Amino acid sequence: MQERTEAMGHCHALARPGRGDHADWPAWACTGMVLGACCLANASLARAQAVHRYDQQGQGHLQDKDSAESTLMVNTKMVHLDMVLDEVEIVGQVWFKNIPNQGCKVASRVPEKQCCGVRIFNLTTAAHAHRTCQTRLPMSSLAWRSHHQCVCQTGQQVFLLVASAHMAPSSRFSLAPRCSFLLTAALLVLLLSHGAHGHGAGLSSSFYDGSCPGTRDIVRRVIQDARVADARIPASLIRLHFHDCFVNGCDGSLLLDDDPQAAIMTEKNVPANDNSARGFGVVDNIKRALEHACPGVVSCADILALAAEISVELAGGPSWTVPLGRRDGTTTNIESAKNLPSPFDPLETLQEKFRNLGLDDTDLVALQGAHTFGRAQCQFTQRNCTAGQSEGALVNLDGVTPDVFDNKYYGNLLRGHAQLPSDQVMLSDPIAAGTTAPIVRRFSGNQKDFFRNFAASMVKMGNISPLTGRDGDIRKNCRRVNKEPY
């Protein structure tokens, strides 16, 4: 026992899944850089007991009553954990990082806006602070693949960053099966002062240059054809990308249909998407064209990112370089989808929902500017439906140039003519004067400024929690998960 404990003082550790009855449980470890600490791991735990935790001020606690759920409060720089471990093989590294504010609670009973998180990386991308989270995080839910993820809020939430890599055999360390002993590890909690969640580590604009060099041209050609038949398609496609990235990150989960055999419940039927999200047939056509040209190469998540950029460009808006290399998620997240921004959200709620994804007020105002083209059902507008109109009757979001991407949307806000209540609040809400209203006025007077910021915000949004490397899959059909992963 003494020999094993001493060996852990200088190892770089991350438990590898695949052993024991709970191979999908997480790995916890430290690099040994704090107080000469030993490694802390938790992978195939039959019973994990976090029995004590304290910080420099002696505040907060971590306890696990039933081994499956725990409560974590972290507000200072040092964390001390005692864990009972069992059957672990260690091969990588782990950091804890803290963003000071109200901490993080983890349990099924906790409000969903409080969250912790985990993300698994390859060594080559570990330097990027890609921060992801889950609204509820029982220990057993932290699978090796990073599914069911949202993104924690900069300046408020706690998260766990995990880096995995194939280490040299000499750096590996294994605990004997069923040894069940207590390890104590002091983990450094770093304070982050800035940066958006999901830096898009592993994404590159040249990702398909070798494997599918005509990708953008194929996507553009299909959208051009679809736009001739339906002028609404560009606005519909950018909305799909938006609603995809706001749930689980940009992983194409919105495209999945119900599939009881795969335990998939579609996000298409939540209130924000039901009878509203559209353009799925165009995505299907793009996917078929790409599968014909480059089978099994381009992900559905990347199709949405490219389709959004091309749709804006075809409608007269800006073009931007799209980082690529996302992989597709293999599950959906209905609860998170229910919390998509609503046409009736007050400004404070909108700001919170955007901040939870690492998006600031400029991103909020710029991305809402996508309402400069397209239509909405009259039931969602400020003026509601006129006599004789059904709730599904369509209203132009911009009455002057409904199919053109320009900055007239902001002029409409200044005149009080926004169709959606959630648009007008960016100018009329009492808290708007010191937050969003100046940005609305700026974009109204300078279309180039709006275009530049919109493009930057789209890239930022598109980098939210992408699945890269071995995470996720490349779906053959965007509506269904593969029977066998690519």
C-alpha cells in the first residue's frame, strides 16, 4: 500500500474506462503539481464516497450520501478531497478549475441553471480551455464520450477540464482490483478571468481540404437550389444552427428524429422548435450530396455551420471563415432544449441564457440580428394575429427587406417596430440602457460594424462545445445515429 501511494506522487493521471461494471464512470486525477499531491482517480467505482472537503477558509463541503450524487461548493483556490477508489488504470491528466461566484451544486434535485462539467481532450488540444458542463451531473453520468453537455457560464460556474493522451508505459500506474483504499489529493483550482466557453479546440477551416475538398461548394449548390423554391430557407437554416448550438453544443443533435430503439427523443418537438424549426429536408439533401462525394467524412454538425454561413452570404450578408471538424452527437437533450431563448423572454433572461454559453451582450445583439430576414408565426409577434389569421400565419420579421440580410432590423427596433417581443426588449427594457441599447444604436448606424460583429459572434457560437477527435460520430443519415460508429 505504501509503495502504491508513493508512486502516485509523481504520476500524470487519468483513469481509462473499460474495466469493471461501471466503465462509463469518470476519471479524476491530479498532476502532482500542487503540494506534492498524489493522483486522485475515479473510474469503474462500485461505490465512490467523497467523505470530506475543505478550502482555505474552511468553507463549503463535498459529500456523497448514496455514491451516485454529490454536492460541490467551490469558491476559493484550494480544494481537498478524500475518495475511496477501486479498480482504476491511470493514463492521462486532470485539472480542476474554479470560477468564483456562487459555486456549483451537483444533484438531480438542483436547479438546472447550476452546473458542473467535464470535457475529455487529446493531449494535442489540452492547452485550450474548452469548458463544458451539464445541468445535472451525478457521478455516474460522466461518460468517456462527452455527451449531454452544455457550456458553463464565464465568471460564475465551476467545471472540470480533463486531458487524455496515450502515455509512455513507464508513466502508467494501476491500482490493484478491489484494493479499496483512501487517497487524499490537494488539487489546484485556477481562477479564470476571461474567455468564452468552447474555444473550438481541434477545429480548422482547412479540416476537409484533403478528405473532401469540394465540401463548401456542394453545400452552397444545394442551398442555392433550395432557395429558388423557398426564399425562407436561408433564415431557416441559420436558425437550425443556432438552436443546435444552444443545446449540447454544436453537435447536430437537433437533427435527430425520435428513435425508441436508440433511446433517442427528438429535440424537434420542444416548444421552441415544434412546428417552427424547418429546413431539415435541405440538410438531408446536403448530406446525401456529400455522402456521394465523400462517404463518411463530413459531419451533420459541420453541415449546419457551413449552411448558416452560406445562407447569410447568399442573402447579402457577410461571409466568414468557418472552423470545421465537429463530430456528431449520438444523443439529444430535451431538458436543455426546453430552455432555448423564447420570443417572450425578458432581456435579463436572454442575457443569462447567452452568458451561460459564454456569449456576451454584443453577441446577443449581433446574433439576434439574424431576425433581419425570415418570417415568424404571428402567435409569437408583439402584434399577435389579426382577425381571420390562424396562429401559424406568417409575418415578415422585416417588412421592407424580408429576404435580405442587412441592418434594417436595428432601425426597426429604434422605431419600435420589432415583430418579436424578445427583440424589442434589447432597446425598451429598463436595463437595456446600460447594456444592449447602445449596441443596437451602433449597429443601426453602421452596417459594416454589424456584419463584422455578426460574423465574429457566429464563429464564437459555432465553437460551443464541439465534439472532436474520437468524441461523437459522423452520421451517415443526419436524422439517425449510426448502428456502428465511424
